[in-house]
Amino acid sequence: MDEYEGVKCYKNIASLPDNVTGIVINTKPETTKSLLEEVKTKALKTYGYSRGHDKETISNLPENDTNIITKECIMMFAGEVKGIHGFHKWLKKSFGTFPK
């Protein structure tokens, strides 16, 4: 799709604008691995994905300037978060367990 609710969509990671610094992936493991290969070519500094991760996939990511977030609610990272996701974020921050 070219657009979703007025927001431009991109067909692949390589076509993302240069000002994109992070990415959230929520796909099946076989898709995640191929997407993370694309991510490496774009030099993104933050990776967040909640499904399809394994130790092998994580070990193949670049170590420099990379913040890998797994097994977390991705909605906590969606800017100003309200409702249950906002509470979840507040709780994690209060106990010092919010990913950095």
C-alpha cells in the first residue's frame, strides 16, 4: 500500500527516508531475519521487535549504536502514550526496568 490513514508507506527498509533512526518489527521469525538484514544496510541505530527473535538473529546485528528491544510491549515506545500502555511505561520506569 502507498498510504495508510494519510501516512506514507514504504515498500522496503531501503526506501525509508534518511531521518528515520529506528524501526519496530513485529513479524514471523523467517520474515524478521530478512528484515534485519535490510536494517543493517540502512544503518539504523535502534531496533525494536517483539516477535520472531532468537539469539542467533540478535547476535548477527551490529553492536555499535544499537539498542535492541525484545520481549517488550512496543506500544510503550509510541511517543506520548496513554491508557494501559502509558501505565505500563510508567510502571517500568518507576522500577528502573524500562529499556534504554
